[in-house]
Amino acid sequence: MSNDNREFPHFWWDSNQWFGPVRGMADFENLLRTGGQPRDVILGGRECVRDVGLPKFGLRVECVGDRTLGEFLAEHGVDLPE
């Protein structure tokens, strides 16, 4: 996270290998480690049109929105781990 004390933006991730809520940097780092895809593919995951109560991103067929997960995180000031 950046140093401006913003909370990590919660979202839902949906792919064949990993799905569920991401509610903090530890969850996000777990997704990057165990999500079954390279980091750039995960960050390129598109916003989904199905409402699950949280912004939803992923690699599923309904994930065809204009915004990527990387863009969403940047909008919320998240400093991404390498």
C-alpha cells in the first residue's frame, strides 16, 4: 500500500484455479502466489458484469469489463509487490 493510510480495496477474484474475496494485501499476495497464472495475467484480469457485492475481477467468460484489476488497484493507490 502507499503511505497515505488508505485501506486495501476489497474485491472478488474468479478464475478456475482461485476464487473468492480478496480483503487485504496478504490475500492479494496469496492470489499472486497460488492463483495459477503469471502476475501480469492476474493484473490484466477484467472486471466482471455479474454482481457479487464486491467489485469482481477475473479470467472467467463474464469478465469482459473495461477496467482491469491492475487499473482498479492503481485507482485505489495500491503499491503492487514485485
